[in-house]
Amino acid sequence: MSLRSLKETLREWNYIPICYSEFDREFITADYSEVLCCIIDYRLNFIDGISVIKFMKKIYPNLKSILISGYSIDNTVFTGEQKHFDFFIPKPLNINKLNFFLNNINKEEL
């Protein structure tokens, strides 16, 4: 699922998505204080998604996160790293799983 179609799906579900295709200055300096959940790919340019989640959680410790990946991820990646993300969804992204996880995150916030 492309970033554009994911953004449209989230809008259909009444979320207000903030989307970035790169981990850059704009991403780093944005205000995420109102963000409920970060959906991030494991493989990014120059950095991995877990590192980005760690960076964001230093500033926003209650931020929920969903890690996605289309690559085969060695289980050693997850050893000790699962505490940094709330859910993992392999690609191709199963939209029903994503909806389920987002609904569960919303319930936790109530």
C-alpha cells in the first residue's frame, strides 16, 4: 500500500494523517503532541523505523506506534526492540489488521 493510499484510507476512517516520505528536517522539527499513533516503515532512507520510533518516544513517551515492513526481518531485530513499538504488520499491509490495531489504540486512550 502506498503512502498516498494509506493517507486516503486513514482519512476515510476519520483520522487526520500527517505523512512524510523521508526522515528529514521537516519530520524532525514537527510538533507531534496531538498525534495518537505513528505508522512507520522499518526500512527508510539512512535510518530504520525503530530508531525513528525511539527518537519520537524520547520527546513523546506516550506515543503509540505501528511498525510495518515488506522485508524479511530477522528475529534478532526484535530482540529487545519490541518494547519500542506497539504492533507489527508485515507488508503487503493488511488493512483489516491496521484498522484493528488503530481501534485498540483508541480504546486505550479513553
